[in-house]
Amino acid sequence: MTTARRARTFSAALALTALLGAAAWFAACETTGPRAEKTEPPPAAPYGTRAPAPKDQQAQLAQQAATPPELFTLQDPAVRPGPGATLDTNIRNGFIDNDPSVNERIRNMDLGWPKAPPEPGTTGPAAAPAPPGGGGGSSGGAAPTPPETKFRKELPATGRIAPPPAPKPADPGAAPPVAGDGRGVAERAPEAEQGRARDATRRDDVRPIRLPDIPGSRPALDEEIWVIRRPDRPTPDPARDDLPGSGSMVCPQPQPGGQTRHVPIPLKHTAVHAAVSGHIAAVEVVQQYHNPFASKIEAVYVFPLPENAAVSDFVMTIGARRIRGVIRDRAEAEQIYADAKAAGRVASLMTQERPNIFTQKVANIEPGAAIDVAITYYNTLAYNDGWFEFVLPMVVGPRYNPPGFYDGIGAAPDRGAGVSGQPVEVPYLRPNERSGHDISVALTIDGAVPLGAIESRSHAVNTERSPGNPRRATVTLSPLDRIPNRDLVVRWQVAGDSVRSGGQWVAEASGDRFFNLLLVPPRDAASLPRRPVEMVFVLDCSGSMSGRPIEQAVAAAERGLRRLQPGDTFQVINFSQSASQLGPAPLAATPANIDHAVAYLRSLFAQGGTEMINGIRASLEFPHDPQRLRYVVFLTDGYIGNEAEILAAILPRLGNARIFSFGVGSSTNRYLLDAMARAGRGCVAHVAAGDNPVEIIDRFFDRVSRPAITDLSVSVLGADTAEIFPATPPDLYVGRVVSLSGRIPAAQAADGPVRVLVRGSVNGRPYQSVVELDAAPTARPGGPPAPLPRIWARHKIADLADYAPAARAAAVGEELKSVALRFGLLSGATAFIAVDSLTQTMGTQGTTVPVPVPVPDGVRYDTTVPESAPARPGL
């Protein structure tokens, strides 16, 4: 027998010892596949082999075999499901069945904890619940009705999950416990015969809930939510990821001089499936991780999503098994992930760093293993000048963080971890590198009205219209354009003037009503007279704007200057490390002044950091002429990490000004640009690489100089306490719509349709209108949840996070977390966690491999990605 074979045999014996030692502590979860599929590791790829465990790891495995793990589920023991609980309530509380009789039985389960001692005066533990369909023992008779059992105490104030008490001695004749999908665990009946009968009827009588094409979906019976907690393990020394066996997935890349360099990449492919209904999108993003080498890895991937995405579903798939993640307080979820990682469990954690930037971690990916992580989110789409717009961000642009700011998003070279000094870091590939990670996108459009032209200026796409249905079409990304280095933007035109003000509402089980409202400006608003304006153009001249972005920004500002009319005034401000301006006060829009300003614009070039706070102060703090509307136009890629500081600086300086954001570049910071426009009661536009900035600035001037409705306010008739977001709606401009989300408390939700009162000012005269909303289809049992409540919750979270006063920070944080937990949404205060408890990988934990990404298309690597760490004061 060879040395390697003896080592593999010894490792297998250790693994078997560990399994037998832990068998008394946790139940084997049932899945729809054969039992062998649940315990055997996935087969290694032909080029990947399992390395023998080193001696120190063997000692650790022996210790783990002697130390039983602590079993618990991610179910809040304080939940009290009852026979009248609705499906949505049971799903939110961690239960899965849509059969009322099953809910009745779930009520008598102890939610994954060992049974409590019998109450005084009782004879013993509760009998097991009857199987679905009523079949119980071998005779086919009904099982006796179990008495009520006591639930475990509520979680402690810290939010940590306490370990369970020691289990009772196993009955030699009893079958092992049932684990369903891991959310609630019931003890089997002590009679082995009755347990076997239950096994025979369980899968036939309980129908799994069908997962829809676009989940947002309910857990199915073949999904698990289990966590094993063990003591922390020592972290091994980091290994070089360009060495074989280090745990990295690498792609060979030719280099100058005939050499080859290997780029680590554990993320193999991303598949996106999106379905648009009206102006609401439901999107599933599947990230496919893979490890072909001889040691396990932890993959860390920082990636973008839309800034208004309501992330509401998270599923980890390992082979044939699906493990559904749950939402938890972020600190608690991070602790659970760390414990599972140290224990050798496959685990996945998803956190939000910014509303449009997220971190995905997958721990203990074994050699040859493939692990998929599926994320589902909802968001509303923008509507501009007759076109709806679907945007899928694909890469996080490199952020600039001001000196002394250490809570940002850092940029680093792919082998320079830590050089940014920030807690979250994005590793970037050099210009001559390619990771091999690609993306596929399939978008189904079901418009409320017939579709006109469909286009994408950012990518090559294939469009197929539905025969006989002018409202439906399918758009797929071309296989020749799948490098994720810029945002995908798909636009479609609606036929004629068919879009009108309106929206939908839906009632939740709690009695609350949720609605989404689109406000469309009156058709005759284009004939309104143009008022004199004061235009302030603010150009970002930092290093990330070098090249095409600064050229587009200068062209847009120059065109805007040429569109000014007699009676208008203007100012030109540029910022990078500092801010400068054309003059101390706004200039009259005379031909000579405009020529002077154009020459000033053409002299600008990009270099230095993005100190946007200087641009905010310079553009909002000089005196304002009350006879003119002041429009402050920011032209920037928004590549900064201190967004909260920028938004906090806007509100006290805004006055009566309006802020308009022009995102310049292929992957702009849409969160910051949209938030600035919201705070400034303006609107946002994006100038991508394929767009003509002159065309976009022309449309901008045609619209903003004639606002249709200013000082907009919205209320619900008969519901004085309705919560509507954004709390301060922007002005309504011709060609632009305003989207609002609202909640009507159950106490004020009258029967009948929802009617919304819109007030404002049109050319100085009062305006009001009543909009009646349609009832939205209710969620099907077992289907995706209704999106409107989650979209409203996402809007409320954004309003709390971006615009809450600093004095209420603690209270706002608790309110934000409460909303996110109630609606099951990812936020800055919550996180998704999924842990595989059936198998334990060899050793403690693998090499951490960050997923490197390309810099966005059109962005220069040398001006945005630092090669060395900045000096910190006092270090």
C-alpha cells in the first residue's frame, strides 16, 4: 500500500470516527435524494485530488471526534405558530408547509430543541405528531393527539443563540429524529415500527412547495437551514495563491516576453434571470463557485446590485442539496459564519457594505466541489422620456477614500491585500489580465402596455418578441459580450402616450396595505413658459475621470452653457483634491462670458483624489439670486467611499436649490448619484460609454427648465398616518416620472380601492389631483411573495440610512434593523447566513481567496488602484 493510500485510509477512518462521535448530537437531515448523496462528499474533478491531512489537522480532527458539537437551528424559539397562521407568517417564522393540518402539528414541535422535561402531573414526553395524511403506526390507525409542549425561553438580549441542554439518552428502539428542512425538528415516536410507517408516508403525503422560475420563493421540503457551532480554530498562515495546492483557482494568462501568469479566481460564472412586470423587476442572480485544486478555499467576492434592490432570498446549493439562508442581525450572522468556518462546515454569508455594494463569502469549498449561491431581489425601474430602463451593475468601480477615513470601500491590486487600509476591499486585475469569470443574462419583459423599440447601447444583446403579444419580449446577452466590466443597460420604449399616473396596492396578512405609485407629468406641461435659471456646473476632475469620462463631462457642460438664454446666469466649478471656480459669483449668460467659460472647461484635466465635499461646499454656499431657479449639476462617476459624509453635507446647505446628477462612465456609483438627486429634489441621468452627452444634455435642458409640478406632496385619502417614501418627493419634470412607495396601517386601511391625493405647484399656481390605484394580484400559495411590501421596506430603509439626523443615530439603527428583520431583507444591519451541517470538511479552514475583478471599462487602472498602502497619521 502506497504512503498516499495509507494516508487517505487513515483520514477516512478519522472522518468516520468524528461522524460516529457526533451522531448522538444531531439528526441526519432527510432530502429527496438517496441517503448516500447526503453524506458522501462531491466527487473530485479529474485534475483535483484530496490531500492527506497534516499531523496537526489529524490531531484537531481527533479532538473534534471527542468533543460533541452544539446543535441548534436558526429558528427563533420565541415564535408561536398556531393553527390559524397564514402561509406568509409561517414562512417568515421559519415553517414551510401550506397544509393547515401540518401547521397544527408544527405548533406542537419544539422548534429544533430537545424536548423540555414533563410538567408536574404529566407522565412523560409528548407523543410524536401524526404523519401527514393521518397515518401513524403500522396498523394505519391515527396517532394520539399530542399534548402541548413548552417552548424554550426567548433569546437573551445579546441576540446570541444559547446552546441547547444535554440530550436525553437515546431509546435503542427509537428511530432517529426527523429534520424536515431543518427549521423545526420533531422527535420520532419511540416505537420503531411507527417510525418506519411514518417514513413510508412522509414523502408521498407532503407535497413540496414548487419553486417558481424567479424565486423570492418559499422553502421546499428538500432544503435545510442548520448550523453547527464549535470553538474557534486557529487560522493557518496565508499561502501564496500562485502555488499549486494553495487553494486558488487560477487562469493562465500570457505575459510579455512569453511568460505566463496565473490569476486566482474561485468564481466561475454568474447567471442572471430577470422578469419585468410593468415597472417592477424580479431578478435571480446565481453565482457559481468552483475549486479544482488539492486544498479547500474560502472565496470572497465584492459585487454590485442596483441601489434600490430589495434582496429577499438566498439559497446555497451543494450538489443535489439546497440550503436556504435566513436573515439575521449582522453581528450574529457574522459570528455564526466564523464558527461554522472554523468547524470546517461549508457556509455562505452575504452582507451589505453600501446599498449597491455587497460581499459574498463562501467558506470551506472542497477540492473538486461546485457550490452555487442564488440571490433574489426586487426593484422598480426608471422611466425617462418614454423609455423604461433595466440596469444590471456588473462591477464595483474603484472608490476614493479621503485621508483619515477608514470606513470605506478600498481598491487594491489583485495581490496587494490590505493596501487600501479599508475594511472592505476590492482586488482589481491589471490591464493585461483576465479572470475567466463571465456572466449570462436572460431578461423577460411583460409590459403593461405594448412595447416599442428595445435597445442596449452598453452591450450586444439578442431580442426576441413574443408572437401575437406586443407586450412581451425576451432579451439575452450575446455570448460574445459576457465580460462583466460595465453595467448592462436595456431600454424599451412604450407605444404612444399610454403611460399614465397610477399604481397598484396589495394587502398583507397583517391587514396593512402597501402600494407603489407612478406620477406622470401632465401632457400639456411641455407648453409651460421657461423661467430664468441659475446653472451651476460642477465637474469631477479626479484621476478616475481620466480619458473618456472627463471628455464626456466637458462636452456635456459645454453644450449646457450653449443652451443658456439671456436672463440666465451660470457658474463653473471643478474639484479633485480641492475645488476652484470660474468666478466669485454667477456670471450673466452673455456670449463673451460663455466663450470664456468654454475655454476654462477645455483647460481642465483629470488627476488627484475625489474630494467631493469641496465641490458640495463650493456649489451650495455662495449667495443665491431668489429670482432664478438654481440648478446644481454634478458631472461625476461618484467613485468615493464616504457617501454618508457627502449626503450629510447636502441637506443643511441645499436651501431652495435643486441637484441634478450626471453619472459619467460605464459603471458609475448609482447609489450616490441617485441619493444626491433625491436629497436635492432633482433627477439623475447617466452618460455611458455608448451615449452621446450632447443628446442627453439637450433632453435635460428641455425638461428641467420647465418643471411640471414643484413642491410636490402626496397623501392617502382616509389614512392620515400612511408612511410614504421618499418622504420629500422630487419635483416632477416633463418626460420623467416619480415613483413612490407607501404603507397604510391596518387600523386605517378601509375597504375599497386606495386613493392618493397629489398636491403641488404648477407655474406658481396651486395644483391637486386624485389618483386611484388598482389592486395587485395576491401572492399564490407556495409562489413568490408580493413584491410591494418589500419594495416599500427597502425605500424606508434607504430613507432612514441616508437622511436620518445624526442625533437619532441609535434609535434609527434599531428601527432600520427591525424593518429589515420583519420583511426579511438584507441591509447594513442584517445579513443572510446559510450553513451546511451534514458534512464536515477536512482540517480547520482553507486559504482565503478574494475574487479579483476588472476595472470598469474606460477607467484607467494606474490612476485608480494604489500599489502601496497610504500612510496613516501616527504610524
